[in-house]
Amino acid sequence: MKKLAVIYDDRIESNDRIKTIIGNNSFGNVVIKRKKLFQYIEEIVGETPDILFEKITKDSNITFADTDDYVYFYIKSTSAVIDVKEFKIILEKLRYINETTKVMTNEKMSGIAFCNFELLKDFLKNMTVSSKTNQINTACFSDISSYDNLLMYISSAFDSRYFNSISGDKYYVEKKSKDKKKMKMEYSYYWLIPEEMKSFMVLPYDYKEEKDYASYKMERMPMTDIAIRFTHHAVDLDEFKKILDKTFHFFNSRTKKEITKEKYIEMAKSLYITKTEERLKKLKSTEEYETLNLYIKNGTKFNDIEEIYQEYETIYEKMMTKYLKKEKKFYQVIGHGDVFFANMLYSKEINLLRLIDPKGALTEEDLYMNPYYDIAKLSHSICGRYDFFNTDMYDITINKDMKLELNIDFDNTPYIMVFKQYLDDNGYNYSLTRLFEASLFLSMLPLHIDNPRKVLGFILNAITILQEVKKYV
């Protein structure tokens, strides 16, 4: 039995249609659930000590030594693993081959194994192989050079919250949770909202309650969420404007109800103050809280997280006082409750927007919320670049002043300018939107404490937002 060397070829070009999803990224550098696609294969390979792994790009060459001890397995970067168990079996089988062997999926070559290094080099030079070559058939790969396959692969890689289980096939998505009330609220939401709002939603159906969980199904839409495309720099400004046209059309379609100034103040405080305080109290009970405070004290101008919150609360009181004096009428609206890019499915080809995963409701009264909440959620994807945290596309470094610095390799300034114009045109205050956005980042801290580095990133992001909105006070 020979050892195995895996060569991952990330030189494959994507076509223009694929680029509408992944931008100019190579297939191997597409990020799904916080990992690049090549890393999924690298990690599987790395679970066996005597298997080598190497990624080749346009700027790199193979560094493996020429030895008779290895079988060399070439994999296309367009071959995405969809069955890990089967993939591991294929790796083991290839150790025993004694002649060149193609690995086939649905009559297309996903990879090819060679018994010696010279055969591999010849193949990489010419990229051809005899049609009579031996082959192994497998269903462990999906060929994501196909637009439809890529769409299916991405839409199957749901990054659900810890209490949810999401499954399905190419026709539907099934969502399950032990939190039966949450499932009931999400399902009931669609049937409670006004007819004019339903066209923006994906229809839920087949609600079930079992002993240990509740579930419902939705049609699998043939489009990806905006988050995957935005984080891969695949949404240009022209398309972004079309997305905002649709989104603000939804915002303007929300049923609104006039309320008293006192009721407005009460509802806003519940969302942006009380909720944040309760979440930070929960954060204080975690083991990581004191460690985070040490980073804050040594790496920012604040002494601890509590001091950051006090800064937020002070700005909130001043900005809300100014806002309340200016407004003549106050409203609550029927909102979605979680309008951010990962919950927004969009098709560029037909300019279609659909929203998923609403906060939910059991009664009509549950539907109503502060008008800015949906706006702030959208802002935390656009201005706060929230989705880059979910894909681990950020860095925390120490600058020349020995302070912590958050770095995200994406200049969202042009997108913010467009967003600000839409806010102005539709009667929303940009500085107030960003203030409420800061509360979202602060209130999310305990929900992501399983990833303390991400929590620190949220804190640094909230500080940056507060520094900006403070000048409007």
C-alpha cells in the first residue's frame, strides 16, 4: 500500500455567470460557513497523518518530491465534497491503484490519480488523459463549475443557529428546532401579516409538532442569499441600488399604526436599551467576560465593556431627545425583525427579492415593532459589515499606538453613501439608524460567545460606530 499525495488545482477559471455569485475569487477561495472550500478538503486529508496536501495556483508549483512511495491524486477546485464519508473511502481506495485512474461523478471527471510523479507532471502540462483510463465512480463530489450545482451547494450550507437543524433536497428546505415556540412563531408570521407583505416572503408549509421538536418546510428558492455574494465582492453598485429599491419597497409596504409619543419611547427603550442591558448581563455571567475586559482595557480607550455601554446609553439619550422634539407623529410597523443579507434571497437575473427567517409572531400584536429596527438590521450588514464576521473575513491587529484595530478587507464607503441616500429619500435618519445598529452589535455579544474573537470584533465595531454617531449629538 502506498502513501497518498493530494494536489488541489485552484487554477480553474469561473465563467461570467458564476462570477455573479463568487466575484473574482477562485473556487478554492470561496468561503462557506467560515471556511474556504479548499480548507474543507485540506482538513479531511489532514485527518490521516500520511496523506500530503498541496494547493496549486497560477503563481505556484508543486513542491512534492518525486518518489515511488506515493500515489498522486489530482482534484479540481470545482469538485466540492458533499459526502465526507464517501470521500474518505475514495482516498483509501486510491492507495491501492497500479495504473492511472479517473474519479468520476455523473460522467464528469472530478479528479485523477497517478501511480508516479512523471505521469502527474505530464498531465499538468497537457491536461489531457486517455478516454480508456480506468475509473472509479462516486457521488461524493458536486461539480460547482455548474451554476445550478454551485447554487444548490451554497444554499445547502446553511449556517443555522445552535438550536436549529436544517435539511432538505433540491425542492424544499426543512427547518427543525427544539424551541417549538420559535418555530411556531416563524411559521405563524406569514399567515398573520397583511396580504401586501406576503409577496416578499418565502411561503412556509407543513408545520409539525413532535415530542422533541417542531418543524416546517419552505420551497428551496433558485437563488443565493445576498451575504455570500456581498462578502465575495460580487455585488456592484448598480445591482446594490436595485436591491435597495426592492428592500425599501418592502419597508414602505409595512403596515403602520400611529401611537402616542410615550408608547414610542417605551417600545424603543425596550428594543435598544432594556434588551441590550439584559444581553450584557448575560455576557457578564460567562467565563470569557473578564478576558474580554482585559483586551478592552489594554487595547481601546475604554476600561471595560460596561463603560462602552455607558457611552452608548449617553449618546442614545441625547439623540433620542433631539429626534423626539423634531417628530410630530409616531408609528409602530409590522416588521420582519431580521432583515440582514443572510436572510435576503435575491436573483439578479429577474430582480427578485425574498425574505426568510422572520422574528416571528403568534398574535397580530406581536407583529408590531419600532420602524427603525428592520432598517438598523439592514445597516449592520451594509455599514457594519456583519456578514464578514460570519464568514471569518476579518482581522484584529495591534496598530502603531499599541491599540486593537479591526480590519475588514472591503471598502464599503460607496455602498454606505448609496444607503444614506435611500434613508434620506425615505424619511429615515442615518445617525439614528447607526446608533441602533450599535445596540445590535452589543446585544449579540453573548449569542456568539462560543467564538470570543468574533465577540471582540463586534465590540470593536460597536466602538467605531459610537465614534461616528457621537459627532451628530
